[in-house]
Amino acid sequence: MNDDLHPDTAPLFEPLTVRGITLPNRIVVPPMVSNRDLNRDEAVRWYRRLAAHGPGLVIVEATRVHRFGDDYAADNIRPVVDAIHAGGARAAIQLFPVPLKENWAPADLSPEKIAELTEQFAHAARVCRAAGFDGVEPHGAHGYLLNQFFSPTANTRTDAYGGSVENRCRFNVQIAQACREAVGDGLLLYRHTPVETDSYTIDDSFALTDALIELGLDILDISPGSNRRPGDLVAPFKERYPDLTTIAVGRMDVVSRAAEVLCENRADLVAVGRGMLVDASWPQKVRAGRLDEIEHCDECSVGCFNRLWAGEWVGCAKWPEGYEV
């Protein structure tokens, strides 16, 4: 332990090695859609800002897999990866299945479309790895398509992709397997919502996690978080899978919450989202013990969510007037 650090925050700055790739600390910038195309300078500036002040891992926002090949190639997204690495962080990217303005449900996908989508994930993962990303993360949470396949209420299929928990896991596992093979010695992350009220249980989520671990999962990213005890939604996974690296979310910009998660071994990594939007210097200020200088999120949604849904570049209402990234 570094004596220069407050003892409660020291665990945040311990390195962690996963599949031979070392994260310099336990702070994660989670995937937050910013409406900045990855092949443009504005995305490079955005991710340079998020990586510049000391997080250990930056997960690039949910990116639609069909764009790899048409819009995104290794050469034109590599500057984003380079910007993250220049700040000392490792870089991963979240992959998302559904094109913009389309709304697919499990019943909409033919076996041929499932196979096509699986190959799109594999192709996207290969492109990302060639661009220098350290890992990829299929988005299987928050009620989106992969999560719908897992849900017995959203998934009404009667074929091999519906019904039993094994069948409802099948598409998620198929996508993860394709990504695992595509990234080679890179990292495979997976984002999952652990319990859906009146739909699936924690035991169902354990069944999915068992299958993901068997195929080579490296990091389980549990979302959403809880306003109760920090890290309480991810803790059952850490207890059941002590050797699996896990990420906790949920107001981790409150330093005491983030530190508690690590000190109590509820997760291995903590994701600081909106806190990094308002103040990208959060890791640096915590490391230096300058906690009173941190600018905190007011949860007003004016600069972030309101702009997100309007299709504008995401920012923060607390930034100085005229400031843009």
C-alpha cells in the first residue's frame, strides 16, 4: 500500500492482470453513448479526455456491429484506441446488435438472421482487435436484444433459442463464443443485467455465467447498479466465481462507495460513469487525496441524457459555457 494514499482509496489504484493484460488500476470508464462517430476527430478528442487522468480501463460506447465494414475499419478507428492508450488506460469496446432506429425482438430473427448477426459480431471483434483494442464486450443487458433472448417474458420462441434457460442462453453464448474466437488473446467482457423482476432469477444468470466462463469469459460487467449497498448486485457473482473478474456500477463517483466495493471484495473493478463526464480528473484527484476538489454529478440529465436522446453530442450542464469536446 502506498502511504501517500488515503487507506480507503488505496485499493482503487492497485493493478490487476487479466489474461496477461495488466490494468494499471481498478477504475473503469463504462460504455456511455456520446453520439460521436468513432471514425471522426470528435471521438478521438472525447476518449482522449476520458483517458487522460488515470482510469485503468476505458470501455468505448455501444457500437452497432453492422457499421464495421461500411463505416468502421481498423485504420479509421485506431486513433480512438491510440488516444486511450496514450492516457495509460487499456481500451475495450462494447458491441451492440441492432441498427439505429430499428427495434428487433427475439421472435423477429430467423435462424439465418441469427447466424448473420453472429458473424457480424465476430467480424466487428476482429476489426476492433486489429485496431488495437484490448478487448470487446457484447451488450447483453438493459432489456436490449441479447437480454430479451435471455428473458422468458420477452422471448416467446419455441425453437432451440427459447423456452428452457439453456435455450434462452444459447444466442448470448453463441455471440460470446464468436467474439472469444475473434479476439484471440485479447479480453472478452460481457455486460449482463443479473435479475429482471417477474422474469428471470439470479440462478438463471448463474447458468448463463457458467456457460460464459466455460467458453473463456474474462470480465463480467454487471449492470445496473443499486442505490443501496454499493456493489450488492454484483456481489453474488464475486462470491460464486471468486476467480472471475467483475465490474460494479452504481454511483461509484462517490469515493467511499467505490472504495467499499473493493475493500469488501464485492467486485474487482468499479465503473465511474457520469462522474467522469462532469469531471474527467476524478481518478487523478482521488489518487492525490484532493476529494474536496471533485466536481460531482447533480443527476440533472440536461447535458447528458437529454442531449443523448436528441442525437446531440453528450456533455454536461456543469461544464463552462461554450466548452465542448
